[in-house]
Amino acid sequence: MSSHWVEQPQAPVYEIAGRQYDIRSPHFAAAIARAHANQQRPRCACRPEGIETYVARLNDGYVVKRMPDTGNQHAASCPHFEPPADASGLRPLLGTAIREDPATGLTTLRLDFSMSRSTRRQAPLPSAQTASSTARSDQRLTLRNLLLYLWEQAGLTRWHPGFAGKRPWATVRHRLLRAAGDKLIGGRPLVDRLYIPEPFNVEKRDAIARRRSAAWASITSGTAGSGQLLLLIGELKQIAPARCNFKAVVKQVPDLVFIIEERLHRQITRRLQPALTMWSSANDIRMMMVGTFALGASDVPTLVEVMLVPTTLDWIPVENAPEHELVTQLIYQGKSFLKCVRYDANASSIDSPIVLPLP
């Protein structure tokens, strides 16, 4: 996980070559560049004894990342902290579906769903309860778990009163793209296949559409792109009947619809009914949609597989109405906390907390 946290109220401090550096220090960038060149391991100062981290290249710069499977060793207030992997159901995925390489700073993800129409027939849509247990058995990431993993990596499960009013879609998108920046699927960068729509602006709609078309064309053009699917993460606005089949409208893409064929629509309404009911019952719930889609001859996107994850208005994932009420009340009361997610949503026997209080 990166040490560059846009929302982090307290910046982490690292010890590098005997000196301590706050990430806001003007000398920090040069210090971690030297550490990377000299293969040094900065120590996070969130604990008196220090916790070893490593420096990785990201685009044109460097980031400090926690060592694999050390998140629960960091202080709860540290941006590197994460709940124990056993409690969240993440443990079976580490080293298998999620393979982090400190030598390169890259993380390879193995997916439970196809990114190519020619690879296999479309799999039945899993329910919200069984989606993650599938990942546990065959050690691959389902759509739901991929979204939760990127959400955690992006720091979007953390909340501090200072974040209020400072987490628009532009911030969510930026953090998700940054979290995906060092991830690989099938040996290629995840971001090359990932579409997270930019914030919509009526005055800039033509420019936005051109950028979107250019990005999609770069993936699907030529023989190499034939049959390739793209990955979508966006906020669902509605699912409605179309002249043929059905359509999904993404809030950030009001000028375009995503086609849902009848078979997939039946699966969504049958297997994701609890999430849809929860979404319909309250105005303060967002519905995140993650799915794969293909582009037809007319460049109209058709969804192939879909998963839905409800969140609060501040983009914090919740599984049900009681969780939503709890998180909403904590935000209203001005509390700082970390929302725990469950990668194995079918394991109700796991005694895991819903939230962890933060200093």
C-alpha cells in the first residue's frame, strides 16, 4: 500500500539510513529514491521498534509500501495498518490470488472471472453471499473481492471527521487508479483493462467522450484485442428496460448506457436481490457496480458479468442495513474508524468486527 494518502490526517514517518522523514518533508522524495537505489528498507515509525517497509517504483516516482502480510503489525492510526487477514477472510487469497513481489513492487492478481469472451463461456453470476467463498476454494479473486481489495488498497475503508465533504468521485477514482497502478492481471497492467469513468461535466462532455473512446479503442483494436473484455467500476444509477434487453446507467456516464442481456438481468434480479432491496429502501446508499463488458460493432458496451456492492454516501462498503446504520451513526458522531470488509461473505461464523476505532 502506498504511503501517499490524500486524506490521511497524520502523515507517516519513516526512518531511512538513520534519519527520520515525514512524507510531507521536501527531502522525502529524494530519500526514498536513494533507499530504492541502495535497496534499503525504510522503517515505519508508527511503532517504537519500527516496522520494515520497502520502496517501489510507481509511474515516474517512488512509493513506500508495507511488507506482505504485515498490515496488522502497524499501529491502527498508520495508513499501512489493516485488520488481521484471518478475520477478514483475506488469508486464503494471500500468496495465491494475490501475489506481492517486494523485489519489483508489483502485485499479481489471479481472477475468478474471464477477461476474454473467447476464454470460456460466461459463468453464472454468483450471489453476494457465495461470491467470495468461491475465491476461497479455488484461490482466485471474484469480482466482489477484487472491488473490496482495491477499495482497501485505496484507503477508502478508513474514515476521519476531516474527510467530510472531501471525498468526491474524483478523489475516489484517483485513489482507485493509484491502487490499481502496481497490479498485474495475466502479466499485464490492470489499469490497461480498467475503466473507471471520470467525473462528468456537461461542458466537457465531448472531450470526455473522446478520451473514453480512445482508451477503449487502444484495448480492443487489432487481433490482440479481439474478444477482450474491459473491467468497469462505477456507481450504478439505475437498471431499466431497453427496447431490446435491459440497460444499466452509470451515474458518471450519463451519455452512455451499458446493455444487459436478458439472461444476465435474470441473474442480477434473482441473486443480488438483497443488495437491490437495500439500495431501493434508502436514499443515502450508493450502489457500486463492478463488471466486465464487451464492445460491439457500434461501440455500445454490453455487460458480461456483474457484481454489486452497496456503500454509504461517503463510499464506505456495507453489507446490510444494520451495518449501514452503524457506519452512518459513527460518521454523524464524528468518530474515526476503519470499516472492516469480509472477503468471505459466506463465513458468518467468523468473529470479525464490523469497524475498528482509530485514534
